[in-house]
Amino acid sequence: SQTIHQWPATLVQPVGSPLSLECTVEGTSNPNLYWYRQAAGRGLQLLFYSVGIGQISSEVPQNLSASRPQDRQFILSSKKLLLSDSGFYLCAAGTLTYEQYFGPGTRLTVT
Amino acid sequence: AQTVTQSQPEMSVQEAETVTLSCTYDTSESDYYLFWYKQPPSRQMILVIRQEAYKQQNATENRFSVNFQKAAKSFSLKISDSQLGDAAMYFCAYRSRRAGSYQLTFGKGTKLSVIP
């Protein structure tokens, strides 16, 4: 079975600072990878997905970007954080049987 | 575009009792998957159960079962013998099987409380 790792678990950053969140996957090859954001008490919003190395699709225009430098590594970045970027960020890996498995998440607070 | 609706923002159940969470969805497709995810206070999303639209038989996983009504576009989750550890947010999700479709569409969730 696959395992999804995310770090850091918690992050507090000032407005205007850069961001890098990392996600790595174990136990599977060539997964589809996803970044979601969840505001407090809300549902999940898909930000980016990737079907292969270097292939990124953006679902929501915003201050964030994603990259996939290796098959099982997915990075979420920003050059300058906004207050509205605060939230809970979840990485997920998709399987051939269509379900997605999620990592433990990163709680980001922008101050 | 597909939409998923969970009409019960909050529900509660007595420990050891049974509770049913509702989910409806809107789609013009005939081939898809439906899922229930659990999000405990730790906030990690955990897959509870999966249903393929082409299967008439309702999926079951231990104390969790679904009532899938394809014509009515309804997909409810039944939790039997509720336990304190079942307290969580529950999200219903839809996934198309159409080629090139990769994302899950989530409902807004139902917060389940379990009363000892």
C-alpha cells in the first residue's frame, strides 16, 4: 500500500515570504498527484494535479505554483505569501482504481 | 460539471446506535466512482468506502455500508454500532471514469458527533 508524506506539518510565515511544501509518495509508481487546500470548516478545493513528471495542471488561478521534479515528489510553492493563503494543505496520490489517498497535511498560517 | 451535495451539516448518534449520512450528486455521466472519506480531528483524510457506478451491489466495509441509488443519484453512508472513534467530518466524493478526468469532486461535509 502507498504512503504519502508531507512536511512540514505546521508552518507560520509572514506575509510576503516564500513558501515550499513538499509531498513524497512511497509504495507506488507513476501516481497521479494532487494538492488540495481546505479552509477551516470547509470542503476541499483542488489546486493542482499532475499526471507525470513536469506535467502540472492548475485548477484555480492564484498566488501558488506546483512542480513535480521526480515521479513521487510534488512541491507546492509561492514567491510571496498572502494572508488568504492560510489554510490546511493536503497532498494526495491517485491510483489506477480511481481513489485518492491523502497525506497528513500541512497547517499554514500566514501572519 | 458534477456537483456533490451533503444536506446535513451536522449529525449526532448515540454510541452503539446506527446513523445514516446523506449524499446526492448531479452528473450526466453513467460511469463513475463514489467515495466516502472520513476526516478526524487530526485532519488526515481517510478513505472509508468506495462504490463503482456499474455495480448494483452496495459496498460494505465492516461497520460501514452504502445505499447506492443510481437513478436517484443518491449515495448514503450507514455506520452501524457507532463508536467514539467514528466522530469526524465525513465527505462524499465523485470521480468520473471519463478519459482525462482526474479529480475528485467533494461535498461540503457532515460533522458527526458520537454521544457516549
